[in-house]
Amino acid sequence: MYCKKCGAALPSQGFICRSCGAMMSSEQIKRQKEFMKNKEKEKIEINLLSDRFRTEPIKRDYQKHNENKYLGAVLIILIVIILIVLAILKVM
């Protein structure tokens, strides 16, 4: 979509032209909201600029990312426990 006032390309998110600051028309806002609903249904994430221009979507394994979070938390807790034990032994 393009701005009716200045002709610049409108952003995919938001309702104001970034070039001239004009508000989108009610028809453009309606189309924008429909576009965002469809985008949410697809659940496509764009994390990198290169992802935006790919022809097929990238499948990411978010479960593995969560497992790594838990492993990191366990390692931090173990290190803190070891430091506490060493501090107690040094005081004695």
C-alpha cells in the first residue's frame, strides 16, 4: 500500500505514513488489520533481514532453545553452590 498524500510506501505495522506523517484512510487501516490477522495466523517470524527475502520459511526448533535455558540455569545454580561451599571452607 502507498500513502494517498505523498505516495510513499506505507509500513507493514502502524497506521501513520513514515514519510509525511499522514494517517492512513479507513480503508487502508481495515486492510492493514486484515493483513496483521493473517500474519498472526501464519505465525511467521522474521528474525534476520535475510529471512525476509527467502523463498521458503525457516523451520526453527524452539523446544531445543528452552532446554538450553534450563541447562544454563542449572549450571549457574551449581556454580553458586560451589562458591558458597568454598567461602564457608575458607572461613573455617
